[in-house]
Amino acid sequence: MPAFPWQIRARILDKYPSLKNKETSLNVLLSIDDGREVGFDGEDNGGAVEYFENLCLSRKRDPVLVLNWYAYTHAMSQAIPDPGS
């Protein structure tokens, strides 16, 4: 069974203490993650938080920079209208 959002937030802040002052960006990450798909048997298929953590761990990237980039690109993708619509 996937963790609750407040459990994920606590785990992320525990793992990356430098994010304590990035509440807005962390909220964006958690709201993106909220849309992930969970299998019928409760199997967690990853999501935005897993992607974020993989980016941070893959090359020892600064979690603040990764979170800022991820939140910004998501916000921009929501702000730019789709030309096909």
C-alpha cells in the first residue's frame, strides 16, 4: 500500500533537510505525485517522488535545485496552452 502524503513529506524532509524552506515546491511535487497510478492490488508504480529521488541520487544532485527545476517545469507545462486544443 502506498504511503500517505504526510508520510511521504516527512520522509523527504528527513532524507533531504535542505528542503525544509521549500514548502511551495514540495507541495507541487506531492500534488504531481498524487496523480500516480496505483495497481489494483495496491502496488505502487513509482511517481513524481520516486523520479525526484532518482534524479537526486543518480549523480548526487542538489535536492533543492532538482526540486526547483521539477516544480518550475511542471508549472510551465500547466501554463502553456496546448496548440492542438
